[in-house]
Amino acid sequence: MSISNKDEQQKIVIDIEIYRRVGTLILSAIFTLILMKYDMVVVEFILLGLSIGEIFINKKLCDKLNNLK
């Protein structure tokens, strides 16, 4: 897949941002339910793991966008 113009690149970036926000919304709802049931320490470790995972996913997506240029 190659990006021929800036409009296609902008569309990809917007799609990535939309998917990230929907994922954040779903995870927020899940963790709200978890907070009602478990200790805060457990939730903090789970959130730390998810944050690290999101950093790696974002890095891979940025690398893919850079390779498409």
C-alpha cells in the first residue's frame, strides 16, 4: 500500500485516532467496572501494562506510516 497524496495520509491518521479513542472509551468502561470490584493496586498494575502496550502499538503504527512515505 502506498500513499499517493497528503489526503490519504491524513485519512489514515484520522482513522487511527478514531480507533484509539473508541478503544480508550471501551477500556474506560471496563476499568470503571473493575474499580468497583478490585483493589486499586491491581487496577494500577493493569493500567500500567495497558499503557506500555499502547506505547508499543503507537510506535508500530508510526513506523508503518513512516515506511509508507
